[in-house]
Amino acid sequence: MQYPQFLTEMEDILDMPRASVTGSVVLAQCEAWDSLAMLCFTVMASENFGREIPGRLLRCARTVDDLYALSATDAGLCEPA
């Protein structure tokens, strides 16, 4: 999945208007970023990137770009607890 398509998927997950989500969107400031959105994101990452993202890494994500990094690369955002 290319980055523009990822942003479109995140618009759906975050229930935001088209072309309103950028990589710098802060998840904590999104009313829709809740446990259901996290579940939808993990399913999307699994289906489109073949990645299983552990909750401890998902909780480290602060922005939409952080979520893309978790999905598209092997890079972690924080050290395991």
C-alpha cells in the first residue's frame, strides 16, 4: 500500500473528511482514535502490509506517520517495556 492510499484508509478509520488527514495528525487529538479505531488499524495493517502490530508498539504511536512507520517498516517506535 502506498502512502496516499494509507492516508485515505486513515481518513476512514478516524472518520475524518477526505484530504484532511496528513502524517502530522496527532492521534491523541482525534476524537475517533479509540480502541475500535486501533482495532481497525491493526486489521488494515495486517491485510495490506502483512504485519501484526503488538499493542505495546501501537500505544507508542503519536501521529499518523508513526502508524505508517509501524505498518510499512520493521522500525519500532519505542523500546519494549
